[in-house]
Amino acid sequence: MHLPMTANVKKSIFIKGELSVEEDLTVEGRVEGKIELKDHNLWISPHGTVKAEIHAKSVIIAGDVVGSIFASELVEIRLSGSAQGNIQCPRVSLVDGAKFTGRIDTERTADLTAGPGLPKAQSAKMGQGPS
């Protein structure tokens, strides 16, 4: 699927610092710091490397990510993808064979419509044996 409004960090580009984009973003190069996409999607290609705190609508990881991910809709880690850090998102998809180390929290803390008495967050620690 080709999106008409997509920013691209090409393979040869390295960005260090805060990256704020008001459209979908594809990372084929390296980004370190913070990525802020608000209501947009982040695609990390198989060659992409991100060491950052990520805020986006959806994050699809086919490359390597180290850092916390905050997504309002979905985080997906594909077979070629690897993520290390905490994920806070209502929906998380880990393809069989994908690499993940960290904590997943599916509670939507930004959702102010949730009242008292609702079930607590579902969380899982991946990559660890039974307690």
C-alpha cells in the first residue's frame, strides 16, 4: 500500500534528536532520540534502526527498535523485526519468530472514558519463563 503523504528517512540518513512529523513516516536509516507522530503511522523497514521513545498511532517494526513505544492503535513486530523496551498500546501483534524483550501494557491510560471498576490492564512479560 502506497500512502500519498509519507516522509522517509532513507538508508543513508542518520538523525539524532527529536523528530516530529505530521504525516506517516518510514525509517530505512537510523534514528536516535524521540519520534513524535501523534495521529500517524510509523513503518520501520528491515534495514531501519531506531533507538528512541516513539509516540504514534500505529508502529510496524520490520527492523530493529530499542526504546519505549506508545501507540494509540497498534504495534506489530514482523518476523524480521526486533524490539527491546516497553510497549503501551491497546493492540499488539507479534508474528511467530519475531524478537521482543520488554513489557507490554494494553491499558489505554489516555482514555478518560474508562470509569472506576473496570478491569485492570492486561500485561505480559515476554522472553521470560514462568514465575
